[in-house]
Amino acid sequence: MEKIRMGIIGAGGIAQDRHIPAYIQLTDSVILEAVCDVNMETAKAVAYKFAINKVYTEYEELLNEVDAVTICTPNKFHAEMTITALKAGVHVFCEKPMAMNTEECEAMIEAAEQSGKVLAIGYHYRFMKDSRAAKKVIVENEIGEPIVARAQALRRRKVPGWGVFTNKDLQGGGSLIDWGCHFLDLSLWLLGSPKPVEVMGKTYNHLSKMANQINQWGEFNHETFEVDDHVTAYITFENGESMLFETSWAANIKEDVESVSISGLTGGIDLFPLELNQAKHGMLMNSQANWIPGEENPGLHQVRNFIESCLGKDELVVKPEEALQVSKIIDAIYLSSETGQSIKLT
């Protein structure tokens, strides 16, 4: 059986905790060929831990050794590395968000089209069991035509105090571009990928700039904090649908929330957990699934889809053109907050 030689670019937590362990479970179709990190000691440690033979500090050097790469670097480098790899004839799985802005995303898509190689983006919430079950329920017309979506990705006090998550130059933003992007992507996918036409948004970072922080995820410097820790938005679509969106790393709320809710003409659906809400038989009915089939680990399902797409055996679940729409909305939210105006998208 043909196997994909995989290179890992960026050997931090997301590579070690999600992607490499998932590839190890796909030994029939993947060989972990090389790992690259700007820190040689980190690269060597990861190579030793996972029995990867080749180690690099310059990502260009591994492109001749592999058939595909998984990019797990700060957001600033996503576009450059993806485009270089695609031009070298290498398939690319790039962690979310797709890139720092819309223009970079479009350049990545152009490079993928010209190379004929696969470009996948790491929006793994689509691969969760509840998410896939919700998509099936919607496709089978259990809620009718969707009308309004509500998405919340809220943390009470969990600003990431490690890595470069609060570095605007390297990441492009905070809670929105880091975590909220997952819920934008998931909601758009469940709605059937409607075209966004207007966005009104507001970003905040008041809480994280206050002294004497109470934070569950490590320490950070409140004096230099420059990214968003709380974001709200209202998004409308070409087909008349709309979305109420909110995300935070830090907010004075009772508890963390992960929720997507879609109201349709004949029913509604909520997740997480999955629940179907309908009005029929003269009653208001709510129903939950007792069992949902499929992988418990969305990271495994995600990389399997990528590998099988590289081998021509499957179609990408997360298409780069769809990830581009998420980045367009993110750009519009930031611009709307900056200007105090709604942003129309073309």
C-alpha cells in the first residue's frame, strides 16, 4: 500500500499532543519522515520521543524528503510555508486559522490550484461526533431551511499564558483568531457555507489589561497585552440567514461555554451536546441521541481525511475556499471594531 511521507513543521504542543499521535495510528498509510523546528533541541526531543529519523531547523530543507507536511507554527508563517511547500510539489495540512488575513489565504489557494496538491486547514471541530451528527440531521432536512445561528466559544479566565498566543505580530489577534475561528467555521459548515455579506463586530481586551490577574492558564504580562480577549459580532448572509457570535478568553461569566444553536423553519438543533428541537404532533419536542457512531478523537478523523485525500481516496471535509470565508469574517470583525462601522463583503 502506498504511504505518505510526512514532515512536521513546528514541534510545539499541537504537533505533539494532536497531530503526531494521530499519524502514528495511521501506520498503514503514513510514515513520519521528518520534524522541523527553529529550536533544534525541541526538534531533537520530539524526534526522539516519536522515533522520527530526520531533524531540521530550516523547513525548506525537508521538502525534498516528504510527500506532505503538517504546519504547526505561529499564524504569521502559515502562508509563506504553505505556498513554498505547494510550489515544491508537497501536500499541505495547515493548522487553523488558515493565515493572518484574507490576502494570504487567497495566495495559498492560488498556489494549491497551480500545484494540483491538497491543501487542508485544521478546523477539527467539524470532525467531532456531535458536529458530524448535526450535519447529517440538517442535510436530511430535520430542521428545514436554517434561519438564525448562534455560536458561543466563551472562557471565563483562560488566557493562554504560554507560547505566543498573546503576540499580535506572530498571531494576528487573540481569542477570535485562536479559538472563536473554530466556531465560525463549524457554524458556516452546518449552515451550508452561505456567503457572508455584512459584518458588525466589536473586540475588547479590558479585563486582560488589568493588574492582579486571576487566570487559570498561566501568567501573562497585562501591561503588554495587545490582542482581543472578548469579541462579539453579528453576521448576515446573502441568502438571508444571520449569525450571533461571541468568543472570549476572559469574561465575567458564570462558566465556560461551547455552544452552537441553529433555528430553522421546521426545527432547531443545539450542540454541544446534540439536541433536536421541533414543534409537531401538537407538541414541543426535544430529543437527544443515545449513541453517535464514529471516532471519539476528532484529530484522528481529521488527519485520516487529509491523508486519504492526498492518496485520492477521499474528498476534503474542510476545503480551503471555506476556510477563506472564515478569515474574511475575522478580518471584517476586526475592521468593524476598529472603524465602528459595519463591513460589507464582496
